[in-house]
Amino acid sequence: MTHSAPEHNIKLMRLMKQAIDDDLLAPDFHPVLQTRFPDRKTYLLHCHLKTPSGQRIPYKSLRKLAGMSDMASALDRWMIRTGLQTLKRMHLEQPEANIIIPQSIASLHNPEYPHWLDRQSSREDVSTRGLVISFRLSQIAKNLKASRNCIAALHQLDISTMIDSFSEHPAAIKILKAMSSRYMSVSPGLLGTDDDVIKRIINVCHRRSVLILLPDINRAEDVNLCWSHGADLLEGSYIHPATKDTDFAFSPVVV
């Protein structure tokens, strides 16, 4: 995606709107390895869009485009519908299966979002067990009260939440404690930070029974070895490439 060409972005936004309206986005399922339960299926849901010229627009670019327009909520809704339908199929095979679905600040700060999500799960006739809704730390920090209200309401519905892009910002641990989320996903910059910082974050998380996800592991050297003593979930092409379905499962071995 070329950020220096506004007209190109406008064309992509139109394509994305059509893709959302006509259900033409393609899901990407990123296998997540649970270090203690490697045979328990867990996927991180993303999606992509293919343009008429064959260009592949990944989820992170779509998310940025949606944030630049009024389509963030529409993209969130597509992700939820797709994720719930997928979780329903996964539960038929494995009741303990999990799916992580990223959502935007538009949903996080919408007071009606938890009720809407509850209605969606009822409509799809799917249990919310194993459903993990992920919000980025920077989004949560923009309005702590609204974020806490939303996350608390999701927890009341037995829906787990994740704080994504967790950093070593001084307020990060305070936010983690305030939100009482079950999961935390480490930011890229935190993967290779100082040992003392890593140990402090691991200790805080595990004292509060927060599970730690290390995402975007594309090479073994991407991760400080200190994380190996505290990470609960691992994701990235080095672990396993993204798939077009949820058929893949890690072998039931001790990792």
C-alpha cells in the first residue's frame, strides 16, 4: 500500500467497502501454539483483500484503511461474524478450541458493542467459550473509563479479552491490572528488550494469571530467550504459517 498516493488509498477503501458488503474478504487463520497444551487448537483471525490487479492487501493495511475512513466498525463486524462461525465449527471437533479476534477502537468505545456481540453469538448459536476479543493497548489508553466499561461488560458475558501490542510504557502494567484481561500480546519492540524488563512483566502477568502471547515470530532469533520461561502462546511464520482454514493442529508433544 502506497501511503504517498491518496487516490490509491481511496480506491482501496472503495474496494474494501465492496468486499465487506459482498463478503469478499478472505480470512487468514494464524495457528497459535499453546506451550502447555500444544494439541489445543487456537487461532488468531486476520483477513486479506485481493484487488482486481492481483495485489494482496493484508489485514494490518486494511485495519489502517478502515481507521482512516468510517469502515472500522464494518470491518470489526465482518471479523466477528467470521470468527463466531469459525469457532462454532471448531467446537464441534474440539470444545476447548479458541479464536482470537482483533477489534478496533470504534468497537471498544461503543457502549452498545458488548450487547451487540452477545446478540451475534446467540444468532449464530455459538458458545462464547474460547472467544477472545483483542484490543490494542494504545486504544485502551485513549479512554480508560470507556475501555474498562466495555471490557468489564465482555467479561460479564464470559468473553475473554486480550491487551494487544503490550509495551514497556510506564502505564502499561497499570492498565493491565485495571482491565483484568485474561491475555496479553507482546509488542514487537518488547520481544527483544532487556532481561530485567521481561522478567518483571512475566512476573506481573503470571501473578495475575494473565497468559502471554508472543506474536509475529518469524525467526528463532526474533525473541529474547528470557521469554521462553514465561510465554504461554506463540504465533508467527516460524511457528507455523497462516492457513486458509482451521484444519491444522500442532502435535500433542511437550514443547
